[in-house]
Amino acid sequence: MATNRTFTMVKPDAVASNNIGGILKMINEAGFRIIAMKYTKLSAEAAGTFYEVHKERPFYGELVEYMSSGPIVAAILEKENAVADFRKLIGATDPAQAEDGTIRKVYAESKAKNAVHGSDSDENAAIEGDFFFSKLERP
């Protein structure tokens, strides 16, 4: 059963390029409500824990280094069918393959620096939201 919440991060490349506002605007215009949000920086240890699911993949080390290289904006979003709708809004991981009008088509620099993270399942959305936000930080 689909939930109405998903998790996103504006990644270090998009933060460094001053694209937070534009990305949040696209999120709001797509009908998502931001119910929790914070500007923070991941340590290498925290990034490693967050992306532990990819630990055996060859890109894991680069991913951890990149995600701990600068500030990020973490957010929990709410909308009916949130996970699927947000995955559609962000577009393909490779911005060259992303559809026009998607966040990654507009803001991503490359497949590795792809501007935003979006949860891939309802279960991961809950896990990822819990990683960044305490119960006191969200409704």
C-alpha cells in the first residue's frame, strides 16, 4: 500500500550551485507539501551509514565522499502517492536521459552529481526520514 510521504535530499552539487530555491519551487508546484526540512552537512561516517545499501557497489566510496563534500537539504514530503510521483518529478539518474521538466533535467550536472535524492520505496522513505528527523521535528 502506497504511503503519502517520501524523503528527498538536495545534494551538495545543487546546494553549491544555489539551486535550493528552484528545486523547492518545483517540488511545491508539483503539489508536494514539505512537512520537515533541514540544512545540514553529512560526515563521511553518516553518509556511509545512509548509503550502506550500496556498500558492495564499486561507486560506494565515491558516493560517500561526494555526499559528505558539502551541505545538503533533507526534507520529508507529503502528497498522495508520494514516492512514485516524486520519482517521476526528479527524473532519470542520468540527466541526459531525464525527461524535460524534471528536476534532474533542469538542475543535475551529471549522472554522479544529479542534484537530488528521492526514496525508491515507501519502506525506504520511512527509513530515510527517520535517519534525518526525530519525531519532534515533524508532524
